Amino acid sequence: MKGDCDIMYRYFIQPILDKYKDSLVGYEMLIREYVNGHWQLPQCFSALPKQVQSELLVTVAQKLSRKIGFVYFNLTWEQFLDNEFAQILIKTQKEISPVHLVIEIIEEPVQINYSFEQIIQQFNFYRQHGALITLDDVGTGINTLENIRCFFPYIFGLKFPLQNFRAEGRQEQIITELAVWEKIAATNNISLVVEEIGRA
């Protein structure tokens, strides 16, 4: 699908599996833009056309609806707190029901200072309309336990990034850190997705 300046966008899907039931539960939607003859990661997620993302998401989710219960959709904090985008995504959630839209908040530098109250209000708005929230890259970057524990009552899940630990040369910490986050998720009754399990 074409967006602004005739840049083409599409979603690539990544399966999310339930290790206990050995079953497919959902897909993460990974948006890419077509530049100079190949698909690549967008340079700035905040600059992606909102309506294009929504239309693509609906198209893909409806095709997959008989197979899965969840589609994970990446947003920056700024996109998550954008009220116009929130309205678009709530409309999207209605169109893809009974599939649940899971808003995955990624780490991208935030240019605006948002209050805790604004963030909680947005969490509640999405939840009231059937969308779920998960936080990406826990245990690395700014998503430390100290920074995100206050959000646990409002979110659906967490994502633990094996690839970040490998990239930082912290492979020896993976087992210990993963055990910590598994306990945190269980204690707070939220899901935990472990990323990049099958990659070296």
C-alpha cells in the first residue's frame, strides 16, 4: 500500500507461540517501507502515516482471523499518546474483532514530557475499547523494573528481548534475567513473550 510521497508499506508477520500448549496464538505485525528496491525498517516510526498503518493492519488481521486471537502492533510512546491515532486504532479494533489488537509500546526517544496521569488515562481508554497493551524490551534500555512497575496494573504483557542481551554481550545474564521477569509476570498476572528464541 502506498502512503505519503508514494512510499510503499507492508506488514511482515512474526508468529507468537504458546510454549505450554504448543500452539499459535498470534502474530506480531512488523511494518516495512519499500526504498530503493528493497523492504527496510522505517527510519522513524512516528512519521509513518496513521491511516495507512490502520488500513494495512485491518487487511492482514482479517485474513488471519480464523487462525489467531491476537495481533501485536508496534507504537512509540508518542504515537500511543496521540489521541487522533488512538481513535483510529479503536476503530481498527472494532473492525478486526474478535481478534484482539495488542498495542506494543517500543523504545524510541520521546520528545515531549508526558505526565503519569496522561499515560494512565490512555491505558484505560484503550482497555475500555478492547485493545490490550504490552511493553517491549523489558530489562534493557529504559524499560527497567523501576521505570515500568507502576504500569503493571494496566497492561496485558511484557516482551523480553534475547537479541538485546546478545547485542550487548550479556548472554551470560539471560537465564537469570529471564527467570526474574517470568516471576514478575506471574506475580502480576500478565503475559510474557520471549523474543528471538530460535536465533543464534
